[in-house]
Amino acid sequence: MDYFPLLPEIMLIAMSLVFFAATLAKPGQALLERAAFVLALCTLAATWATYDQSGLFFYKAYRIDAFSQTFKILIALGLVLILWMGAGLRGINSWFRPEYYMFLALSCLGLFLMTSAVELLTIVISIEISSYALFVLIPLRRQPFQRDPLEASIKYFFLGAAATGITLYGMSYLFGLAHSTYLEDISVVLPGFLATQPLAVIGIVMLLCGLFYKLALFPLHFWMPDVFVGAAHETTCFVATLPKIAAMALIVRIVAMAGPGSHQIELILMIMAVLSMFVGNLSALGQQDIKRLLAYSSIAHAGYMMVGIVSMNQLGIASAVYYIYGYLLMNIACFAVIYNLAPQGENITVDGLRGLYRRSPLLAAVLAAGAIGLSGIPPTIGFTGKFMIFAAAFQKSFYWLVGLAVLNVCISAFYYLRLVRAAYSSVEEPGERISLTIPAAVLGVMIMAGIVLAGVFPQNFFRLTLKAVMSVL
């Protein structure tokens, strides 16, 4: 067997083992940071090197193809950027920093497995590996904030367990209908059953519940605001971005099983997308805590992503992949500002942004780029991504869905631009200037450039994802 296509997974396993050994030796923080960043870079390089690889592994339960590798590249890139942003782990208990890196690698391993899993039990195991690592990461916040992280972790655990139970119940329906746990076998019989068997519709929707939970799609979104507020900034940035990437990959694979003519599944997903957009955006309007605001924003963006997925055409899937890449960059921009504004890892309110342009012009610019991108204003990747997603839905004649999505974009602009207005508002005493390290400043410039350039020149990214989209459709 040729194990080269599995090199990214092997790198993450090695990373986990390295930091498991570090939990026993307790090396210095500087060494831990360098080791984590170098191993994450090696994982990204290994993932990029295996982009053109393909094959079935582990009794055909694990598929390597352009589709899975595209999402793994995004996850590995996100891991590198989050480790870069969170240098110093200011919000993490110093005694548990080796464990933090170990469980971070394990969670990423679970996400990698999710993107390639093509068998029901393998999907469940992949989801649980990622989820249980995150359950452990959330309470590792520093002591002054100990109660909120524990409460957030408990809520995350119990709601996650409930979502997993619903997912397993849906899998039992599909197994009963298809007599197989392999997605390839289920996809042969599922389109016919969807037209004649109501249990098939119930089964596939229940199966998707575990992924909707990861994506924080309505109605499985209740955990997200509390987890965002309770977890450390580094952990919150991870939860806000990378699990969504893996969840999207699996949702596309599962929805593709139903075929293009499954109107029941289309209608259910469109209703959930609309409700997610409205619940997220309307709830975010009155928030003062920036992380809670971003949590509700994340729920709304899950709805935007579903608009692309429910289109189930080349443009729709490619646009959804492109949009989640932009979502990754824009969220890291916002969390980089929060992280550098909070030397003790404390939460930041909108009022805490006032006069930021005088304390740190670069941070104010990074926040403006992230917020403007999330609101969908040109020339950012947020605007281009939303435009492409809505164009794909328009091609499928989902006019009412596009209209409601555009209305939600207008609603969201209010609270995103409120962040920018606060950062550039004049105050008599703006406070002490914020001195950024050279790596932090370089990261800020790179993220701003990525948000703008990827929005102006989307064709390069679409060229990479076209092969991936064709492999799954």
C-alpha cells in the first residue's frame, strides 16, 4: 500500500505524539511554540504535496481525492494562521500548554478524517475525535475566567452528545434502507427512496444534524455564543473556523448522495439557511461583547454557506469553498485584533475599540478589513464570495432565497460597520499605544492583503477548486 497520500494525517499524528511527550517533560514555552508552528507548517506542506493524490484506504472507508485534499489544505492553513496569531497563548493556563497543542493537533486530525470519510461509522468516529478534543480545549482558559470556560465546555459536550445521538439514529434509517454503511452504495438507492420513502428524508436530515451542529446552523446553534464567550481567544478562533470547513466537506458529500432532483432536501436546507441568517443577524444587532457578536455572525454565515451548497451545481459548491476560505481569513483578522487588545486574555466589548486607530493604526486597519469583508462590501473576498454564492442560487431559480439572503447582508452591515466606527471614533484619552511584535504585524498585513487580493482575483482559487468540485459531483 502506498502511504504517501496519508502523509498529512501521519504528520498530525506525529504532532500529537510530540506534544504528548512534552506533557511529561514540560519544556519551555518558546520551544513549544516553535515546535507547534514548524509541525503545522510541515502538515500544510504535506497536504499541498498530496493534492493530486487519490485512492481508497481502510477497506474503502477513506477516500483521498482532490475534494478532500482541498479542504485539508484550508484546515492546515487555518491551523498555521491560528498558531501564528496566538503566539504566547496568553489566554491559556500556562501549566497545560503542552496539552493544549496536543489536543489542538488531535482535533485537526479529526477534521482531516471528516473530509475523507466515505463510510457512516468512519464519519461518526471522525466527528467524535475532533469534538472530544475541543471539549478538553475549552476549559484550559486562564484561572480568572475559569467558571465560564467550564460552563461552555459542559454545554458544548451535552449538546454535541445529543447531536451525535440524532446523527446515529439517522444513520440507522439509511442503513436499513440501503443495507450498507458506505456512501457510494447508499447514493445508488437513495434518490429512488427519497421519492417513495419518507424515512429516507428523515434519515438524511438526522444524519446531517451532527454536521449542522459543527456548522452552528439553525436550530443546532445554541451552544455557539456561550462557547465563544467562555473559551480563550485562541480556542474561539479555532472553533469559529476550522470545524466549519470540515463540516462543509461532509455536508456536500452527503447532499450529493441525494442527487440533483431531491426537492424535499433542497426545501429543508433552504429553510434552515434562511432561519440561520435571520436568527444570527438579528441576534447580533444588540450585542456589546465582540466575541458574542461574532458568534451570532457565525450562525448567519453558516446560512450563507448553505445557500451555495443547496444549489448543488459547480458554481455553487466552488463558491461555497471559496467563501469559507474568505470566512477563515476574515475571522482570523477579527480575532487577531481581539487577541492583541487583551494582554490578559480578557473579553473585549465594542466600547473597548474606541480610539483604536490612535493606539494601533495597523490593528484598526486589520479590524476594518475583517469587518468590511464579513459585511460583504467590495472589493473584499466577502463581497465576491457572497456574489458568487447568490449567482449560483439564481441559476437554480431560487429567487426568494437570494432575495432574503441579500436582505440579511444589509442587516449585517449595521453591526459590522459599528465595529469599524468604534475603532475610528475620536476619544480624548485613547489609552496606551499597543506595540505589536514583528510577526504579529506581518500577519496583520498578510491577512489584509489576502482579504482584498482574493476578492479582486478569485479566478486563481476557482482554478484550484474546479477539479475538487468535479470529483464530488
